Amino acid sequence: MLKTQRTTKSLADMTGPGLATNGGGGAVEGSIPQRRDEGSVINPPSADHVRRKLKFFFMNPCEKFQARGRKPWKLGVQILKIAMVTLQLVLFGLSNQMVVLFKEENTVAFKNLFIKNYVDGTSSDFAIYTQSEVYEYLSFIFSQYVKLHKISVGNHAYERRGSDLMPLTVCQYFYKRGSVSPGNESFNIDPMVEKECLDIKPTSQSLRALLVDGKLNLTLHFHRLLMIQVQFKLKTINLQTIRRHELPDCYDFLVTNFALYDVCSILLGTSTLLVWTGVIRYLGFFQEYNVLILTLRAAFPNVIRFCCCASMIYLGYCFCGWIVLGPYHKKFRSLNMVLECLFCLMNGDDMFSTFASMPDKSYLVWLFSQLYLYSFISLFIYMVLSLFIALITDTYETIKLYQQNGFPQTDLHMFVAECKDLPESGRYRVEEEVPFSLYCCCNRLKLKT
């Protein structure tokens, strides 16, 4: 059997004087190795050339500018992008701030105009408890809407559809058919929901037709009623912007039970956050500024594993507190409130009020709540948070030690470290990249054929 032996050379073997073979197969010292490739001769780069290219690759933008005069145009584009996005965000924020302020002021004005006996500073929940009060408050809304242009201090006006004024619409939602007898503990309900609406135009004739002997001529099905909705549109102009030499904004207010959320602010805010975060990669080139990046990168796997384990205990406490303490404590009424309450407790916030708000109606539940809160606070503050901080602190201390004594060197770093050329030495300017030539490729194809 014929065995062939294959010899390989490492890159370090090429660092010394080159060895080339002459026509007779002998070695000539001091010459550069050459490789013949079907009629063309290619001189492979020397080891110093490779080191210099790798060292240039790992330079920061300032060192690259010193080495070859290459301007950091990518960094400039990034800074320009940050400036443009941030300017757009600031302009949007200032405009949105005026919109929100104007909206809140008009919301308070509408509550005072259309809700009877409303007092500023009260909570958002406003309850009435008798049928007569329901008719009384509805009559008050209708009368205030009709004479709005006479009583409103602001420049409010009715919405128009062509030449007609848009009416106020009151709708009641109720089950199609049903009878309820709480005394007999029986009911018969058709779950299909029906809707009845009444339009009231902003004229005195419409209001007089609706009121009969001072009472509202409207029948509400209280025994199967689900909801009463009053809806109308008003228009106004915000004149405050004229002081800032801006055109005044026009607003349409839809006074109803529903609200819309502005998605534009979420997208713009998230994009600005990502743009600013993207600048961190440029700080990673400087050892004085990349401590945070290196610490996050090194501690991230351990932190994720630790959080997965801690979240199991945290969720267990959440479900337990929701089921046991929910009927007795307002901070445990819903699962979302339990998550927020325990997170605040874990960070040392609102502890005393949480303990003090626990009612003592049931001694067993009160005793359980004390054991529940004390065990959670002790476990997560003294152990979980301490271990979490210790993970990051240990990684930070390791990074600081590496910065003082040097990071562990890989084979690539040791190979590049042999290049002692400084960025301002001028050695990097001499080396130019071999331009790509289509003519050369065509000649090679002709030689092959």
C-alpha cells in the first residue's frame, strides 16, 4: 500500500526569512515564497502584513484616523441620526405636552358642565344609586348640552354635518328578554343584547319635546339594563399656541366612555431608545468606557439563569397572595396588582402601609398575611436581591482586574501583539488594498481555456 505524507506549515513558520525553491529544487534563503497558479504568480502576504491588517481591524475610530486618515463616517452618520431623531422626539414631546394639557383642562371642564353636583378633585368614579337620580342626571346632561353656547366659558361649538348640527345620542344596552327574582333565587335571561338609542338635537324645541311636565320622557329597562351611554361631539380651538408663534390647533372632542391610545408616541419613543443604545458599540472600542458593556456581556448568562429560578418563587408568592389576600386587601385584588405590590415590597417601598392596610376581620387570614409578608420580604431582600447584586459585582471585579493586569490572551491576540507599529507610524498608509479588476478575471479565464 502506498502512503502519502502531507506536510502543513503554520503561520509562525513564515515569520522568519522566506524560503523559496529554485529551478533545481534547492532552497534559497532570504527570498519570499511564491506560488504559481496556472500561469500567474501570486505573492502571499507576509506574516507582518497580516498582523498589521488585523491590528488595524481592532483599532478604534480615532486610531484608524491616525493610521490611514480614514474618517469615522459611520460614527458621524450615527451621531447625525441621533440628533435628528432626538430633535424630532423633543418637538413631538413639546407638542404632545400642550395637547395633553389642553385635553385634561377640557375634560375637567366637561365634567363640571355635564355632571350634576360634580366637585373638582374627586375620584374618577362617580356613582348614583336610585332610578330617580338616573333620570335627573340624564336630564341635566341634555339641558346643559342644548344651552352650551350660552354657559361655556371656552370656545366650544357643536359638530356639524353639512348644515345640520350633530345631535347628542343616548343609548341603553339591555338583555333582550329577562326576569329576575332574587327572593326566589331564580332568573330567566336571554343573553342576546339589544340597543335602543335616542338622538337629541341641540335646540330648545328638542329639549321641550323630551321633557314632559319637567320629567324625562325616556323609559329605561332597569331590570335587564347593562349600560347607558351618552355620546356627543364638540369642536374647539386651542389659542394658547399663538403665543409661541404657531398656528392654533383645532380639536374634535368625542365625549363618551371610551378612549383611544396614541401609538405614535410609543413607536417614536422606542425608536429613540434603540438609537441611543446603538451608540454603545462605539464606546466599546475604548477600554476606559466599555466597563458597562463588558460587565453586562459577561454577567448576562448567569443573571438570566438566576432570574429564571427566582421567578418561580416570585410567581408562587403572587398566586398565593392573590387567592388568599385578594378578598381582604385592596393591593391584592387582581393578579396585576399583586405583581406590582410584591415588586415594590421587594425594593423596600410601601412596606408599612401594606402591613397596616391588612384588615383583622379574620384572625386566621391576618396571621397568614403576617407570615406571608415577613417571609417574602426576608427571602427576596436579604437573599435574592443580595445574590443578584453579588453576581454582577463579582463580574465587575473580574473585569476591573483584567483591565489592570491584562485580559486573557487568545492565539489571535498573541499573534497580533507581535506587531509593534503605532497608528501614527505611517506603516498603515503604505498598504493599499489590491483593486478588483474585471479585466484580470477575464485574462484568467482565457488562460484556463
